[in-house]
Amino acid sequence: MIVALLVMTLAGVIVVTLGWLGLQGKLPRNHVAGIRTPYTMRSDETWYATHRHGGPILIFAGVAAVSAGLALVPFAAAGAVSDSLTAATALAMAAVLLMAALGSWLIGTRRARAELEAR
């Protein structure tokens, strides 16, 4: 079960990195990482606007996942917590990251559309 925690902690680090790069405008439009929808892939302008608005949500969720993982990994490695608690924590971390991905897409796209239409 400790492997699941480590994987989710690493996923949290990746999500924080993607959120930070998106917020800073340093995540180039690509087909591998980021908020990839027909709307965001339409142009660099829509890509960067969506990631600028969705980035903070990804950063917050990624930090939460990393914090939970780092808090529990030492105890799980020592056998001080049950496998069921470790599994539940890993599932909760996955749920937080999934909800953040959906939230960053929804809010990022909505705010980007409003920003770009106001121009």
C-alpha cells in the first residue's frame, strides 16, 4: 500500500508543477499535459488563458495531495497504520486530484472565455 501513497504523492508533485507552469504561462500548448479540450487547443491565446485561470486550483490540490502523502508515508513504512487507512488515503488523494482536474477545466475555461470575449 505504501507504493500507492508514493505514486499519489508523485502525482501531486506533477499536478503542482503543471499548475505552476500554467499559471506562469510557461506550459506550451501540447497533446500530453494540461487542460486539453477542443476549446483550449484552438489557439495559444485560449490555451494560456485557460491555464492561467485553472492553475491555482491544480496547485492547491497538488499541495494537498503531497502534504497528505508526506504526512502518512513514514507511518505506513513503519507499519504504524493499517493497510485500509493507507488505501483510503491514497483513494482520497486520487479523488482530490481528479476533482481538481475537472474543476480547473471547468473554471479555467469559463473564466478564459469571459476574459477573451471581453477584449
